[in-house]
Amino acid sequence: MPTDTSSGALPARAHLAPVPGEPVLDVVIPVFNEEQDLGPCVRRLHDHLTRTFPYPFRITIADNASTDRTPEVAAGLAATVDGVRSTRLEEKGRGRALRTVWSHSEAPVLAYMDVDLSTDLNALLPLVAPLISGHSDLAIGTRLARSSRVVRGAKREFVSRAYNLLLRSSLAARFSDAQCGFKAIRREVAERLLPLVEDSGWFFDTEMLVLAERAGLRIHEVPVDWVDDPDSTVHIVSTATEDLKGMWRVGRALAIGTLPLDRLARPFGDDPRDRSALPGVPRGLARQLLGFCVIGVLSTLAYLALYSLFRLGAGPQLANAGALLVSAVANTAANRRLTFGVRGRDRAVRHQAQGLVVFGVGLALTSGSLAALGAATADPSHSTELAVLITANLAATVLRFLLFRAWVFPERRATPAKDDTR
């Protein structure tokens, strides 16, 4: 699978049509020193897929630098079981294994599961069906849904729930279970998403899901029955430490806008009305107004606080200009990212320059209001100054939104595709 890092949004999701002679699903099993469990696991999975999966499939064993007989067992399975292949990596890391295999697979749906088969295999078809049908981009098994049935110790239960709670609070994740070893992704999504994922270990799953969710991709969750493997070799403390480092790195990248998530944008479905704006109905106007108003309220409060602070050592005009400049830069950055959905550093300087022009308009309105107040009253009170500034800022805010929407962040319309009528 070639890595596509070009710009441009993903195409609309479509139902996957099987290609004769090629697998629709490639299930990867990452392993490290699993010579005892690997054979029974692969044969059980192969038997299940043969009986229940309606499309051609492949099972890929990804050996993570094992030091026991795992490579020999994997090679033997690939030689004797139809639809099984093996690959060897000289470095450890579940994320590295998945990235390597998924990046070279031609199957349109890519999945993975842990070698212990802790997850009930009856959830495999419900996991990948939404990806085959074109409904979703990624799919995950969740052990934390109410209908999931899970057997595991109190320590692992606490760690899992604490980890997902931390994800929700720190990275605003909405998916319920980041670390369940039971996931799938459409290949064209993986082509764009994997180059953005830096981690090569256990945090790989989480980083992939957070970036996919932030880009607006659809993540399907499947409640699973899951039984803990008491012989698991995962080291909780070291894994948790690396996960915390990963959260900090991803959170920082999202905060400063260095990730080109626009490459992962999806259009709406195959309804032609969803592919272009309806006449006379501005697309996204309500959402943009809501975001702009929230940011505007916060900016106004910050502006008034700064004005009061600057007023302690400067005249009203200088204090107004300083407070408006600081709040305008922050306002432009917040509206760029949150209201109009512009990510990354591309044209960021230009947007700030245009925002300063808009700031100039606001400065003219507020400064003019202060000048008019000074002409009308020789020594106005501070509360009167604030009242005049609030009124002037309301007028400036309406004008700012119109200029932002029409000039600074205009909606980019895709060129409509030609109708190929046969």
C-alpha cells in the first residue's frame, strides 16, 4: 500500500466491491515470543473466518523480533494453512508491526487482534461490516459498553477505565475504549492517517483514534465479550508512562495546529444534495455563528480586563489600542481553528495579517466612540467608558464575523464532478 501524503480530502465512502483473487480483509496478529499460543490461535481464527466470513480473507502474522521459536512456527503456518502469511520485523513494537503490514497490504479492510484471542470472534464480522458497506472509516471493539461482557481482574479494570477517563479529559476523546486489541480501518484512510501517527508501541492505537476523531472520521464501536489473559506480558507501569508521554505530545500538536488533519476530511454521503450547498442556505452558518459568539464573549471579557489593566498606566486611547490588539490576535487564532476549521500552519501568517486589518476596523469604531464620548463629556467615569466600548464592540463584532466569513476564511468550494450519464 503506497503512502499517500498529498493534500486534498478523502473521497466519499463507498461500498467495497470484492476483486477476484484478492482478499477483502487482512487480519494482522502482532506477536512476540508466542511459540506456544500462535499455532492454536491462527488455526482457530482461520476456521472461524472460513465458516462465517462471506469474502476472501488473509491472516498475517507480524513477528516483533521474537527470540524463541515463534518465527519458525509462523513460517510453518504460512506454508501449511491457506490464506496465512508471515512477516518478520527486527524491532519490537505493536504499532511498528501494524504500520509495516498495513502499509504494504492490498486488502481494502485492515484489522488486527491480539494473539490470545481474548475477544470473542463472533464480534469480528460486526466489526468490519460497517467498513465494507461504506458506513464507517474505523471500527473498534469496546469492553466498556454496557452490553459488553468482560472477565478480568480489578487492577486491569481500574487501569483501563482510568486511562480512558484521562483520554476524555485531556484530549476530549469520545470513543470509549482505546486499548482493546480488536480494531479495523479502511485502507484509503490508513494511507492518509498512518503517516501522521508517530508512536510505534502501545500508544499507536490511541494516537490513531484521536487523530481520526479530530479529523471528523467516523469510528464505529462494537461491544465485545472479552476474557483477560492472565499470562499477558504487557508491563502496566512502563506502558502507562509511555502513554502519558504520547498524550502530551499529541495534545501539544493539536493545540498548536501542526497536524494536517484536513487530509482526512470526508464529504457527505452519496446524496447529491449533500455534495454542494443548497441555494440560499449558507453551509455551516449556524455552527459558525455559535462558535464565533462563544469566542466573542470570551474575547470581550479578556479585552475589558486588559483595558482596565492598561488604563491604570495609560490614557483611554492607548489602553484601548493595546487591549484590542492582544485580544484580536487571540480571537483570530481561536476563530481560525474552532469556528472555521482551518488547521495547520498553512496561511496562518496571512490570516493573522487579515485579522489585523479587521482589528483596524474595530479600533476605528471603538476609538471613534471614545473620541465622541470625550467631546461630549469632559471627564467621563470608567463605567461610562466601558458601556460605550461594549456598545461599539457589539457593532464591531457583527462586522468582524462578516469579514471573517467572506474575506479571511472564505469557504472553499470543490469543483463539482461531471455527471457521467450512460
